[in-house]
Amino acid sequence: MTASPRASRTAVAGIAEGRLRVRLAAPPVEGAANEELVRLLSRSLGVPRSAVAVTAGLSGRRKTVVIRGVTEAAAQSLLEGIGRRA
């Protein structure tokens, strides 16, 4: 996943180079952008925030995320669908 902080609004921006792209309205300061990413993914996938964790890339644009309570295929399908509409 690739995150772009300080965007005008938080949204899934599509798929590029095999990675989900997201825009985050929060700045990359004190974990605000990571928290915004967790909120976006939990809301988009219908899981609680506690089920979403950024496991790698906490201080970079490229992130690895673990989402409990949804299969990888289901999450990918839902997020790709949202990304295509963006």
C-alpha cells in the first residue's frame, strides 16, 4: 500500500504498480496519518479499528497492513472496487 499524507481529503485513490494507493488528509506527524489510514480501512471494510494494524512502514509512504476478521481476497476485492470508483 502507498499512502500520500496531507491530501485534500481521505480516500482510496486506486491501484498502481500492484499496490493500493490511499490519500490521507492527516499530516505524517505523531502517527496521525497512520491513524487516519486505520480509520479509512476499518470504515471501508466494515471492521472495527482494533482489527486494523500498520505492521511495517510506520514512518514511510509504503505500508504493510494486517486486517483481522476479513479474508485477504475479500479485502482486496472490496478495496480494488473502491479504488476503481475513485
